[in-house]
Amino acid sequence: MLDLMNDEWLERYSRQILLPEVDFSGQEALATSSVAIIGCGGLGSLIGLYLAGAGVGGITLIDDDVVEISNLHRQLAFRESDLGKSKSEALRNQLALLNSDIAISADNYRLGQDSALDETYLTGVDLVLDATDNLAARHTLESVTRRLNLPWIMGAATRFHGQVAAFSRTRAEGCYQCIAPAQDAERSADCRNEGVLGTVVGVIAAWQAQDALTILIGRSSPQWGVLRVYDASEQRIDKLTLTPVTGCGHR
């Protein structure tokens, strides 16, 4: 049993422990798990809050950006006093205030700058969450997690739409390259030039965090390789099963 499993620990997580799908063993699994969140903006800041609140024992935050005033409508972990600060550092401070029992590291780094460093940052975690804002970064994540045999969860949000997909260690279900070829990276859109409704970011971040918790407690698996597409304007969710594409560079 964990040293943390005392009266205060039990009270903090009591509402999760009551769930038969979680129970004591699931909560203990969360406490001994670690994740990396790549990108600490709209998606990453909210994912971080959910996972820290849920008691995930180790969280690594990676981002090279700073907090700007245009971020605050959707990046709800930040405050006006954080303007100009490193996002990863500011988010670490907020998560530490939320849950002092977990280990949180923050690195001012942009994934893809150095392949050796990329692997160093992700080595040792159980799961990687994509909270970046472009295709090129996700292709880097696909390559690094594949080399390290790690599952990862992709998320994207722009305008009134969002997408989530979870990729297993094996990629038997198809990989990110299968649905978004690398040559499309230059044509990708993001909220910087397209705009985004803050609540759409919240929906996608919650889905990613929920997938992460489901994976980490080990009681059931998410829908590996199923692209969930959210349309906020019509409150519609579509699901597309991803299959391996012939000629994919990773096949």
C-alpha cells in the first residue's frame, strides 16, 4: 500500500474511490503513474488540472511559450499575474497549489528541436498527451512515442470543432501518419489564425484527460484508433475508425 493512503488521502480521492471502476487499486495506480503533457496552452493547462486533481503521481510539462493576454479566455489555469511567464513554469505552479502530493516537472523546451532530448524528456513516463497546436509537432510525437513504445493521446481544437484519438503502443489500429500525412503539415490550421471557442477546448481537454485516466487505472481501455470529432455548433459527435493505410511511412 502507498504511504499516501492515509485518512487525508482517502478523503481527497473518496469520490473516485467510490467508483467500482476505480476503487483503491485504481487510485493507487494513478498515484504511481506518470504522464507527459506536450504543450501547456488551452488543452494542456486543462488536462494538467484534471490529472493533478485526480491524483496522477508524476506530471511532466513541456512548452517553450509564454503566457499572453489572448490566452486567458481558454487557458484557465493561468491568471493575469502570469502574463509574460513561461507557460510550463506557470502551469507547474498552479498544479502544485492544487495538489502538493504529486511530483511536477516543467521544461521550457519545444519538442522536435533535438531527437535525443525528445526521447530524454519522454523516457520513463507511462503515457503522453498531445496538447500542441500543429501537425508537425504531432508527427514528432508519433515518431518519438513509437521509438519509446509509448501510447499517446492526440487532441486538437479550432473554431467550433475538436478532435481526439488515442494511439496504443502497437499502433495496430493505424497511426497518426495514416490520418494526417506529414506533407499536410504546412496546410494545417490552428486557433492562432482560425480562432476557437474556449468551451470547445474544454470539451476536448476533458476527453483527453478521461482517456488518460482510463488507461492509467488499467480497468478498461479507451477506443484505440477511433477519431472522435466534435461539432459544438450542432452538439454532434462523429466517430471514425482508423485503419492502417498502405504506404504509410511507419508501416
